[in-house]
Amino acid sequence: MSKKVAVLPGDGIGQEIVAEAIKVLNVLQSDFGLSVETENGLIGGAAYDAHGTPLPDQTMDIAREADAVLLGAVGGYQWESLDIAVRPEKGLLGIRAGLGLFSNLRPAILYPQLASASTLREDVVSGLDLMIVRELTGGIYFGQPRGIRTLEGGERQGFNTLVYAEHEIERIGRSAFEIAMKRDKRITSVDKANVLESTELWREVMERVAKDYPEVELSHMYVDNAAMQLVRAPKQFDVMVTTNMFGDILSDCAAMLTGSIGMLPSASLDANGKGMYEPIHGSAPDIAGQNIANPLATILSVSMMLRYSLDEAEMADRIDRAVDSVLDGGLRTRDIHSDGMQEVSCSAMGDAVVAALCS
């Protein structure tokens, strides 16, 4: 039976990079027998321009009916003046919450071909392979009350609420421990339990969950130290599990260890393994429409989609090998280009991955 994929290109470079990922899906269908159907929808600024909302009901319907969602990126300068309730980013937060996508998997893997592209010494980052598991539907991004209010005397004050319930912490903890069981069986839980009561509870619940996984070694680290350690000695980590905001920040930090944020995919999963897959970079409006974006993170997001939600591990392996082959061949988009390598466009990189799949 054919699986359904909702395709949401979004804004900025989202259109360009998703187009290259669809090329890969198409060749897997035509040449290797992959049985999937795709249906496009609008999200973010593009949806606001067309429908006055960053997440139309039609898009949510498409996403709910699909077995997986492939997302490009949302946001751009032209929407920054909108009321916060209808900014493109609200579409992203809304679809995550609407689909119950609480577990965000963000791998940071350094391809050996790109070791020199990292801003850190090769001996520090060579062989890097870590997974950040970020809680995605709770915390300060969703907590209530929130807003901007006027105090006595006329001064304005912005406020947000950081809140986590035990069940939210437990389910992301179990997600992280299950992943650790398939890797090196080590977890670092990142919090700020010395000053934030919500993450004091986070630490308590993680300790409780750990009792059900005696093979996994659990350690704790404050977020400020974790940020420093990611730069100082990143290979000490295997799986990191943390809150929504901390994970947002740390995963971008980890991404740059790999040479480019344009290389890293992500998965956001619900309790049953249905997921939304997207590159971790943003919409990059400054380079949108120039055909210079790196599509590899989006193509690798397709690989994660095939592996985690569509039960097509062999197809995922084909993509991973094709990307590796292209990098071996010296092809680089501008963000990962170095002396002696051949700089190619976004579309040319997509074509190269397709050619490698077929070779």
C-alpha cells in the first residue's frame, strides 16, 4: 500500500531545497520501487500571504492524513512586522503541537570529507556523531501566560512562562533512552536545575526514567556548561536530551561543529513514530532564489523519514550512500566549499545525488 507524504516547502530557500529532495523521492519511485504519494500544502509566510494564517486548516488536514511530513523552512524579512500571532513561525509551532510531535531528533554528524570545513580543529571534531533529543511541544515556547504588558508608570514588560509537567518530561526521557539503547548507551540530560524549578523537576523525572534502562549511563549537565563542552570536547557526548529552548540553541551550536548547518537533517516524532522531517537551518531569505543553498540536509531529512516513519531502511541507506559518494567526488555548495573542491549550485547538487543513486 502506498504511503502518503505531505510536502510543505514553506518560505525562502524552502522551495529550492525541497525541490531537490523531491527529485530524490521521484527516482526512488521510478527506479527502485518506492511506493509513496505526495501532496503539497502551504505553511508559514506563503500560507499567510494566500490565506491570512501561517497554518491553514487545509494544511493541517493534509498533514494529519499523511504518514509523514517533509518541511522546508518558514520565515522571512517581509513578515517580521506582522503581529506575533500570525508570523510564519507560528505555523511551525502550530503544526508541531497539532500533530503531537514532541520528540525532536537532531543528529550532528561530521562527514569525514568535511572535517576541514569545521571551525574547530580536525582532531577535536573528527568522528563526531551525536544525537540531540529536544522536547518540542512544551516549555517556554508554549507556556502560558505570556505576552507584553504595561506596568504602572507606563513601562512595558515582556513575559513568558517556562513550565513542564511530569508526563511531558517522562515521554521525552523515554524517547531519548530508547535512542540511547540503539547507540552507545550514554545520555547527558541538560538542564538548569540550580536556578529553575521546572528543570529541577526535569532532573528528578530523568532519574526516575533511568531506572527502567539500567544499561544506559545517565549524567546531568547545566546548559551553560553543555554549550562550553560542545565546543571544547564534543565527542564526549552520545545522546543529549533537553528542553525545547535549550535544545533549540544547543542543536544549532552542534550543527556548526560539522562544518555547515546546511548538512544536518532532523526528525520530529509523535508517540507512534509518525514524523515531520526538515533541515535544521532556517529559510535564509538573504540567499533565497539564487540557487546556491545546500539541499543535502533536506535530502538527508528524506532519508530519516524513510527510516523512522515509512519503514524503508534500505531506501534510506541508498540516500546516505549517494550523499557520501557525492562528497567523495568533491562537489560542494558554497557553504561547504573549500580549495580544491568544485562549487556547484543547489540544483546541481540535487542532480548529483540523483546520479549517484542511479550509478
